[in-house]
Amino acid sequence: MRERPLPQLDVLIVLGARVKGTRPTRALAQRIARAEEYLRENPETRAILSGGQGPDEEISEARAMCQSLEQGGIAPERLILEDRSTTTQENLLFSRKWISPEDRVGIVTSDFHLARSLGIARKLGYPQVWGLPAPLRSVLLPHYLLRESFALLKDWISGSL
């Protein structure tokens, strides 16, 4: 699959990942770093930080991302918190209310998660969507790849893809 060149994006949707207490896990920290890099280079782009709060998380994934980006110098008025979602489908569905049809949207997520996320976004009717992969290098990568394979199969069977 050939990668499309990345245009100037209007909006990023940064997909959440687990938070340990109030701190981002490695996967989430790498997504935050990728978003911060793009936001620094593109000061007109705003970001929707999408992720709810799991039972063992002290704050929502969206709040953890917001705190990290603000600490990194990203202005809070550029950050929108979507803190209800618990799945990739919900991340993209609930984030749509802040996106206009003409917006060019970038999805920031882990590299292994990008294909499924883009497929769901297209199925939900996002007309202009690009992926911004955050590389995840971890001893847990085989676990994440296996988990993502089952999630792809589940989404394909359910019609989400």
C-alpha cells in the first residue's frame, strides 16, 4: 500500500490508550509525542484527544493526553477533550461533532493500529483522512499485533470495517 503525502491538516484525532494511574503508558506516550511534533510544526491545527476512563485509570485518557501536551507547550485552546469513548469506533464516532465536512483530518495512533483506525474512519464517512503513525517499539509488540489481528477480524465481521 502506497502512503499518501500528508497535507496541512485541520484537525488531529489522537486515539487514547491505557493510562496507569495518571500517567500515559508507553503506547500512549508515543502517540502524544507524535501529535506534539505535528502540532508544533503546524500551529493552525487543533487536536481532539479521544479516550475515556477505564475502571483502573485515575483520569481519562483524554485528560492524560491534554496534560502532557500542555506541559509540552501546546496551547490549551487548540486541544479538545473527548472523554467518553472506550473503543476505536467510539473514538472516531464521538469526535465527529468537532469536525466539519471540509476538514482534513489526521488520525494519530500506534503504527500497528493505524490500518484498522483508518478503515473505521472511512466506514464512518470521514471524507478526508490521513494516518500519522506513532511507532511502538516494545517487548509487548507481538502481544499488540496479535490483539490487533483479532480486533480487525471482529470489526470486519461486525461490519465496522
